[in-house]
Amino acid sequence: QEFILLLMENKAYFKNGTLNDADDFCEKINPLLDKFAQSQDKEAREFGIQILLLISELTSVIKKLLDTKREELH
């Protein structure tokens, strides 16, 4: 949840045309977090895997943004 709050505070960096990757990420992960918090052990693992995959996808978006910023500075 702290990660999501930090992401939303900095969501201006994640604008991708008319879409915002931070908003898209939060729309996908919030329902999973709710289900994860309410689930039993086996079920929780499945939600945890989905959450981890979404975070992994977002890290690639962050890397692309940082690479673009670096290229702009040079």
C-alpha cells in the first residue's frame, strides 16, 4: 500500500500519451489486494502471484521512463 501511495504521488511521471500507467496499475492491483487481504492460504498464493506479476510489469515501465530521461539529458 505504501508503494501505491508513493506511485500515485508521482504519477505525473507515468503519463503515456492519454493513458497514465500509474492509474492503470492501481486499477489492476487494488482489487487483487482486496482479495488477497480476504483470502485463505491457497487462494492467497494465487493473488500474491498476480500482484507480484503486476509489480514486475510496472518495473519495466519505470525502466523505460528512466532510460528515456537519461537519453534526453545526453
